[in-house]
Amino acid sequence: MKIKRRYILSFIICLLSATALSQNRIDSLRFELDSLTVDIPALQHEIDLSVSKISIQEFIRSMANLTDLNISIASNIKATVSNNFSKVPVKDVLLFLCREYELDLIITGNIISVVEYRPFSEEYISKPLKIEYTSADSSVSLDLRGDSSSRVAHAITEISDVNVICPPELEGQTGLAVC
């Protein structure tokens, strides 16, 4: 009985966490759209749009035509929309669509791209670096395949007690050749 309660409690906690993360994403989109209304006043334009069982691409295209917005929607998004909006600002409709259909917005100037939402992948788990330091002759042996230059510089500093600084133009680059 206790185990069943734990599973139920764990499920509820996971559900609440997922809801909170989704709400944070929507709040961020709302903030971004609110700040864009100065440059793109059509986002505040209220629309009247009633549709039944049309593709989301057609729905967004109709909304864009009504308001003279520059909106692009990814062709890989497959959803059927049935909605009735009356005097609703375009930015609210976009937020609704993002929440309901797991979409995201990418803003480029005055162009709004609607794409599938892809949550951040799990944390990067770094592999151990293959660096050997010989203090007798101060030589370093390296296997840097796929490692970032800043990470390598940090590791060399740790094992050799020699401060290695990575120039800004090489920060984060991978696949560097060492001579």
C-alpha cells in the first residue's frame, strides 16, 4: 500500500514539474511577443477566425493574411485545428497554439517562424580527457578528438600547474590541431 502511494505521489510530482516547465516556456514566449508588439503592431491586432478541421499550416496562413504578419510554419508540423476565436489578439492565438500543439516561435526581424518545440536535451556528460603530462621533459601527450579547446586548456592547467590560456577566438572550438 505504501509503495502504491509513493508511485502515485511521484507521478503527481512529475506531472506538476512538467506543467511548471511548460508554463515557464509559455511565459517566456509571452514576454518575447509583448516586447515585439512595438516593432510588429499586428501582434496586437484582434482577429475573428472560426475554423473546423483544417491543417495548422492553413490556420496560421489565414491568420497571417488577415493581419499582414510575416509568419512561416515548419512543414513537419502535423496538426488539425478546430477553433473559434472572436476578438482575440494575434499574440494570444500564437501563445495558445504553442501551448496546445507543443510549438515554439523563432523571431528573425519581423518574421515569426513557428516550429516544433524541442526541449533542451539532457545535460552533457563529459568524457574524461586523454592528456598525459611528463614533468621530466615538460611534454604533453593529447588525444583531443571532439573536445573543446577551453576544456582542454583547463585540464592541462590542472595536471601540469602551468597556466594555459585559450585565446577568445578559439573558445569552445573542437577538433583543433596541436603542433
